[in-house]
Amino acid sequence: MEKNREIGAFLLRIVLGVTFFAHGLSKFQGGIDNVGGWFHQMGIPSFLAYVVASIELVGGVAIILGLGVRIISVFYVLIMAGAIFIVKLPAGLTGNGKMPGYELELSLMIIAIYLVLNGSRLLAIDSLLSKIKGSVQVAQN
């Protein structure tokens, strides 16, 4: 049972990491200044476009590698909550014909919450570092 949970958490971690990496990369490739302008139009400081895109991009790689999964997932929860409540809520869950809904953001937020609560140790750098730290402590005693 534990093995199945770890496989499930691993799959969620990889999907979350790849998705956020792709979204961060597209923000930079599409012109981060344009994203900053869009943020400004919504009343969000433009510099936050750089912060969000960087967290998405770098965090995506880290999540895939299993490094800082819980911490990065907290940032993803905050980013998705902001996207839902500031941008997507008026369009509803599935959209309103003018704009897509917040179903993707909600799904990504729930995956991130799962990883905040449970982590993901399978094939994760965090797990390897924990084992190394444990070995060093045992050797010192």
C-alpha cells in the first residue's frame, strides 16, 4: 500500500513539475514584459510576473527532481489561488465563452496541496539527502 502511495505521489509530482515548468518557460519565451503588462492591467505589480514565472520555471525543475517539494508546492498553491481569485473566478469553473475557467488551476492547486501534506520520496533528491544525512549522523555516533 505504501509503495502504491509513493508511486502515486511521484506521478503527481512529475505532472505538477512538468506543467509548471512549461508555463514558466512560456512566460519567458512569450515575453515576460508582456506578462508583466498583463499583470499590471489586472492591478497586480508587474514585477510579480518575474517572480511567478521564475517560481514556475525553477520550481518545476526542482519538483521533478524531488528537491524542496513541500516548500515549492506551497508557492504553487499560492500562485494558483491568486490565479483563481484574481483572474479566473468570474469565468466560473469551466469558462464563460470569453475566457477559460479555473478547472486547471484548481486541479494543480489540489495536487500541490497533496504534495504539501504528503511529500514525495520516490526518486527524490530530498530522500537521497535525508539518507545521506542519516548515514553521517550514525557514523558520528
